Amino acid sequence: MQKDTENWFVSWFDTPYYHILYKERDDDEAGVFMKNLTNFLSLSKNAEILDLACGKGRHARYLNKMGFNVTGIDLSPSSIAHAKQFEKEGLQFKVHDMCLPFPKKFDAVFNLFTSFGYFENEQDNLRTIKAIKAELKSNGLGVIDFMNASFVKNNLVPSETKTIEGISFTIKRSIKDGYIIKEIYFENNNEAFNYIEKVKAISLSDFKAYFKKAGVELLYQFGDYQLNPFDEETSNRLILIFR
């Protein structure tokens, strides 16, 4: 089954295979990051947080356990349908396009785990940052947790195979036209599948240009989930805090 590269995330994120491939994401690491981040931001226990592009809600659920009121939004109906089983007071999930402002304001808006830069239309990246600005209370803070594009380029693994739940995923990586591209091939039940991930290699200077156009102020930049300083050559993440 071949998928188009146009809005690839609409089809790929809504399949069960996406969640199988990435099931080994480190929840302990995610928990450490949420603790470090919320402590650094000095968020009160009843603060309202928007988890932007929340997927199945692992970060949102963890934040809620920490005592925050969390709304998770995602474009994938199947991901939100899964997340809704965890809804309770102070935790809700909605299907929503992150390019458009959510009709509520928050103390913080989190966009985590490189859930940015997917769009074919360059203006959608800027629209998303403008939407985050619109979703923040007057003293609210935005957070984008993105890959460090320079580090990824310099450490790119061209090809690998992972076998998860009996499915062998062959993954090929390349860089083309300013995008980091991951092609994913596998078979299941005698049917061949081919999906693609395509993320713009956005640098710190690119983000600064977006922020200037959107009218937001970059306050801090970190290079990992322990919130160590960002280094373009060695950091594996680019974590931006802005208002």
C-alpha cells in the first residue's frame, strides 16, 4: 500500500502500525522531561496546559497525574479515540488541527516530541506558532520540543530493520530539499505497506525567524530533557520556551 507524501501524517498517524513502530518510546524519559519542564516553568498545580499534537496522550496523562488540568488535541481521530478512554476531571481530548487556534486560553502550550514541521505548506509552520500565541494567557508560555536538525543530519542512519510484534519494519532515511525523510516498508497479513515521514529540518535560526514573524519572544533554549544548554553540534534536542 503506497501512501502519498502530501499530508503524509494524516494517513500514517491514523494507522495502528505507527503506534506499533514507536511503542518502545521511553515513558520514564518522558516523565523526567515533564517534571523538569514544569518545575522550570514554575507552573502551579492547577495550571491549565494544552498538549498540542498529543497523539494517544501519554504526556497529557502524565501531566494530569502531576496535578495539572490538561487538554490534549490531535489531528488523528483514532489517536484521540484511544486517548478518550482516559478522560476524567482535568483531562480531556479533542480532534483539532494545530494550525488553528483552539478556542480556549492556557497557562502553557506544549508541542512535544518533534510534533512540528510536517507541513508541505511552509506557511502552516508559521500559522501553528501564531495559533500557540493565540492560545496563551497573558502570562502564558509556549514550549516546542523539536529535534536538533544539525545533530540528526550528522548522525543519520541510512537504513535499519526493526522487528516489533512480529512485523519487520525496514526504515530508510535521507535528506532532500530541506526535509529529513524516513521511508518505512513492511508486510503484514500478506499485504505490503509503504509509509513516509517527512519533517522539515528546522534550525534554531529558522525558529527565531518564525517567532519574529509571529510576534513571540524566545526566552530559553535547551538541548536535552535534563534542560542542559543547547549546542548545535552535540545536543540531541532543541527545546524552545517562548511567550
